Amino acid sequence: MNTKTLIVITGAVVFIVAIGGFLFLEKEEESPLLLDPQISSEGSVEIEVTPITISDTSDTWQFKMILNTHSVELDQDLTTASILIDDEGNEHRPLRWEGAPPGGHHREGILSFNRISPKPNVVTLVIKDIGGITERAFTWEL
């Protein structure tokens, strides 16, 4: 193998590795945070909330919600019962609820908010007046 061929092959390998590393780093920066679900079992309704899209590059921040009960109707409008509070005390109203409509004993869906920018260190999702509980708070460190 001559010197020119060796230089071309070495250059191609270095280029491929550099592009792969750049794509890996870019993907890592855009990945949403992986935050643990939280459960409130107070009163007659259990609510589980899992942040599923929280990142600097997402237009919306989304929270998966699962509500279960055996004793009351889950007929609340979750866009009016919920609020997202950042670490400076700013309140953010939901954009929409995509999931099971009001009623029944089991509801599941996605509650979406506009992205908070700059990204706070902590967010708290507050859900009011469900299952006889005045206020439930789910807090995550970002």
C-alpha cells in the first residue's frame, strides 16, 4: 500500500469517527430528561404523573397522567385543574389534554405545556380538587 492510499484511508476513518462523535453529542444534548414517575394515592383517587418530554429543544413539555379510582367520577377538566410552577414561582397553564375524556373511573392521557425558557432548575405540577384532595404537588429537579 502506498503512502497516498494510507493517507486517504486514515483521513476517511478520522472523518467518519468525527462525524459519528458529533452526531452522538448532538443527540445527547437534544434528548429529553428522563425523570421518574410520581404517585399520589391520597383520598379516593390515585394519580401517577410521568414527565415524558422535558427538553430545551421541545416546543412543548408533556406529562403522562394516569388517574384511577373505584368510588368517584373522574369528570374534571384537567387543563383547568392543573398548573405547572417553575422555581421562580411563575405559573404556566396547560395547552391541552390529549387522552380520555371526563368521566369514568380510569383516565389516561398527556397534559402539555409550552416549554419554559430558560429551563428552570425545578418544576412542580399542581393538580387541584380531584378525589377530595384540595391540592397535589409533583416536583422534579431538572
